[in-house]
Amino acid sequence: MAEEGECSKLTIINIRRNLWQFGSIYAPQTRIGRKRTVTPQMAETLCHHLEKPGLDLDEMAVYFASTVITPAFDNSEQAIPDVVRPGTPVISAAKVRPQTGSHPSPTKTDNTHLHACGWLEPPCMWNSTVLPPGTYWGQYQDITKSNTHLSVAERLWVAWYAWVQNDVLATGIMSFVIHEFFYFGRSLPWIFIDSFGFFKRYKIQSSKVPSLREQWDCAKFVLLSHFTVELPQIWLFHPMAQFCGLSTSIPFPSPWTMTYQIAIFFVMEDTWHYFCHRALHWGPLYKAIHKVHHQYSAPFGLTAEYASPIEVMILGFGTVSSPILWCAFTGNLHILTMYIWIVLRLFQAVDAHSGYEFPWSLHHFLPFWAGADHHDLHHEKFIGNYASSFRWWDYLLDTEYTPDALKRRREKKVKANKAQ
């Protein structure tokens, strides 16, 4: 066993790394989780306890939760518990590390499992060498061994944050990759459909089929916008979301929770989009900002995000700020819900610009859904149909541009003339 002060520098570095990833993933409300404050002194203290003979991983977890992880408020007067009971949450078990004096020795308890954002199985983060696996799949396998209660998706999630060891970087990379994969992945089928003439009879503007050259030019423009306009915003997303209380830990929310929250986000974003989009059709704003998007009077999938940088930021704000506002007011939002919302919003935007109207299109089953026919008319006529997902704002504010809406206006005008 090493004497006081003999912990190797490498061991302390590795302990600090494990403390940091524990705090960032499993205990985001702690001082470690919020400020990434893992001092060499904390690591050295833990190092000596690790080298005590007969100290098993369960005891190490008890010591770790009760004396090493410190809460966000360092001036708390709460006493350190002598015993961490089985099933004690990490957050409630974590007390203030005393400023002076020695740390209490951990008291052994049976079946003490503190694991991800609820309980953590100690082997999930600790092994005999205290060295984290060097690869992502190494992290995944290490977590899987001791956390069989987690779903595969949850293990993949935890392994990603543990491997990257920087939550801003981990969230930024994952957010950007998800956005690019699903945006271009959803656009790809429409490229094939346009190129090979599939479903030509369902093409809304059948005489205006985009060429591969047009598709390629559009893709290059959109890619440039993604890297120069959207990527910086994505990088700033995590700190802003974390400030509002967005969760990145496990367990994942229930399907019902995600469903009703995403439905609310669709309504919020649609409202923002309607009024901002309508404002962008005001003469000066249209010429300065929105004209770029209307370069294609017959839209196709890739044109969903073909827009000027200012428009990308204005309309994109509604997509991102809707869940952030929800989180700020309710404190209940997981970033996984945010990702699913973004993917569904991308699908909606790409499909609305596809230029195809099918018998099985969603608005035939949900009459208030906008769909491709609604937005295609907007591009063709340059007026009306300002909403993104739903039809009710255009209907209520009389900006709907459809055959039925035009008929209603004519009838209303005839009645008004007769009344005079």
C-alpha cells in the first residue's frame, strides 16, 4: 500500500478523469457536474482510499458518494452521512466535503448500487487500474458488464458521454451529426424520385422537375450554411440548455412524456414560424432576407433549408427555443426528446418541400396538417400559407391560399356586395 503522498501522478490524473466523467454524466447537479471542479487534492484523497487493503468497489462507491462529490453549494451545513443506505440517490447522498479534518472511512452496506442518474453500479466507472477504456466500444463494454439493467440505447448514450469526457463537445458532435444525417438522409429518397421519375403522376408541379445539377448546387449551398451558420449555434446549445435545466443523463423519459412534449413543440414552433414567415414577406424584408428561399418556385426536398443566414437564424430560433422555453418553465426536458423533436421537424420540413402530393399524405388523415400541397402553393404563388406544420393560423387569419379558401373568399365577397 502506498504511503501518504506516494500516489503516482498518472494515477491521480486517471482518478480526476473518472471523477469528472462521473460528475458530468451521473450527477450533473453537483459542483463537479456543473463546474468540472476536480482538484488534485480530491483525487489524491481518493487514491489513498483506493489503495487501502480490503476496500471493495461497493465501499468505494459509498465513500465516493458521501465524501468526494460535493454539491453545488459548498457552504451547506449538512453533515456527511456515516452510512449511505442501499438505493440512495447520488444527489441526496452527496454532501459537502469538510474543509478541515480527515474523511470518515466508508461504512460497508449491502447491495449499495449508485448508478446512472439514479443509481450507479460501481464497476461502471471503476476497475482495478482506474483507467477508463481507450475506445468508445471499450467504454460501452465496460458499462454493459455492470449495468445490465440499462437498455442498449442507454448504454450507448452513457458510453458516448463517458468516452468524450466533455459534455459540450459530446452534445455538439452528436447534435450536428444527427442533423446532417437525417436532413440529407430524408432528402435522398426525394432526389431518387425526381431523378428516375418515380411517382411522377403525384408531382404537384409536374412540368418543373429539378435536375441533378440543381440538386447538387442546392446541396452545396445548404452544406455551407450548416457549417458556417448552424454549427456555431449548435455548439452554443448545450451551455444554454444546461442553464435552463435540460437533462442529458439517464434514464430516458417515457414514450408518453416525449410524445406530449413534442406535440407542444410542434404547436409552439408553428406559431413562431407563421408570424415570422409572414413578416418576411413584407417588401423590404423579403428583398433583403427571404428572397433567397424563393429562388425555387417549385421546391424539392433539399430546399427546406436553402435560405439566407439571417432567415436560418430567425426561423431556426423557433425550432430550438420552443423546447428551451418549455424546459425553462417546467424544468422537465431530456435532450433525447429534443433530438427526436429535431428529427421530426426536419422530416416535416423536407417533406413539405418535396413537391409531391400522395393519397396517403398525412393531411388526408389529419386535416389540420399542412403538408406538401399547402407549402408548394406558397412557393408557386408567393403568398399565403405561411405556417410550417398546421393550417389553423392561415385559416384563422385568412391567409390560406387553397382552392377552398379562394372559393370562400369569393362567396364572402358576393354576399358583401349583395348586402350593400
